[in-house]
Amino acid sequence: MKTIGFIGGGRVTRIFLNAFANSGMELNGISIYDPNPVVLENLKQLFADITVSTDDLSRAAGSDIVFLAVHPPFMMDTLSAVKPFLSASSVIVSLAPKFTVEKMASVLGDFPNIARINPSASSYINQGINPVYYAESMNPEARKSLTNLMKPLGAMPEVEEPKIEAYAMISAMGHTYFWFQIRKLKELAVSFGMTEKEAEEVISGMMDGTVKTLFHSGLDYDGVTDLVPVKPLAPVESTITGFFDEYLIALYHKIKP
């Protein structure tokens, strides 16, 4: 088993650890570095077998596969800090938007094994969409090791690097565009007389069918929407889609390199 290190112990690291634990993976080869002791204490309570440190970067940064789970403003300093601990066979994986492989290489030098992954929240339950971009210089064995390690998190489509931020907007942040609406729909379903279990089952099936009908029915958009004669939210559709344009387009341009 490859040793695994995380620089940063926040929510993305917790998603990874939970996916690994769900799959039955042993966690005693995983090391976490974070300067915040509270963050590490919380992780240790959830995943007792991991190794954590607030002051010694060497173990996490010296792992076979090192995940950089830090916010973009800290990325360059983090790259400089981990560089002395890397070996020729190490793999560095950035989990942040904005920082291209080329920009990371400007700090790491001719280090070959760099990848970028954009994990999603549903990886927590092993059902994520986790797009990956591998540096062209990446060793085939290093690439294989990373691909195998990521399997518990869900799907891992290989994408062109300029699309990583687009995936961040859709597969990573996309959950948040719908969670509050789904929760409200469940509340209404229960208020209408369904049990919580019935509401969850029917909403899950409806949402799955909604996407499949839109994308795979062979109908155009008007044809799909014509399948349902009553559209209670039609008066506010343009308002809702206007919010998508207002907030998401601006954010996309902010996280682009």
C-alpha cells in the first residue's frame, strides 16, 4: 500500500477519508498535517488510525502520494514547504482550482508527477464525480497508483486542464444549487402526508428520472417540458435562472487561472 499524506485537514480531506473508510481501506498509512489542532482532533475522533501533526510537515509531505488540500491563497507557500520532502517517485495532487500544473511546476522544478483533481461532496458516500488532469510528464506507474487510490471516491473522468474550473462549478459546487430545494420538497412531501422514507424514495427516483428524461429521451427541451402540463413554478423560472447567471458566471471567472 502506498503511503498517503494530506496537507490540510479540512472538509475535502474528511471527504477522502470517509470514502476510504467506507470502502474498507486501512487508514494507518495516512498522515495529515494541519496547523489547527482542533481540525486534527476532529479528524482523529472520526478516523482513529490516521497520523496527525500540527508542527511536523515531514511525514505527510514525504508520503508516496501527497494531496494539497489547501485554499488557493496558500498554494504557492505550501508547494515551497513540501518540496524538500519529495522524492522522484512522489505524486503531488492539487485539490484546488486556479493553480495550473505549469504554475505548480514553477515552484517544484522538473518534478514529473503532478495531477489536479476536483473532488465532489458525494465522494463522501463513494458516489462522486472527481475529474482529473495528469501532467504529461507523469510516470505511468505513478498515474496508475493515483487512479487506483481514487476508485473508492466514485467516477474519475480524465479531462483537459482548462476544464477543471468548469467541473468545479458543476460537479463540485453543483450540489449546493439543489440541496436546499430538495430539502424543501421533502418537507412539503411530509406535510402532504408522506412518511420521511416515502418522501426520500420518491424524490430520489424523481430526480434521477428528471435528469435522464432531459438528456436521454430524444426530445428537445420544449418536448420534455411538454410532458408535464402543470408547471407551478413557471412564473419564477426566469428569476431562478437569472440567479444562476448572476452568481455562477462571476464566480467561474474568479476561480479561472
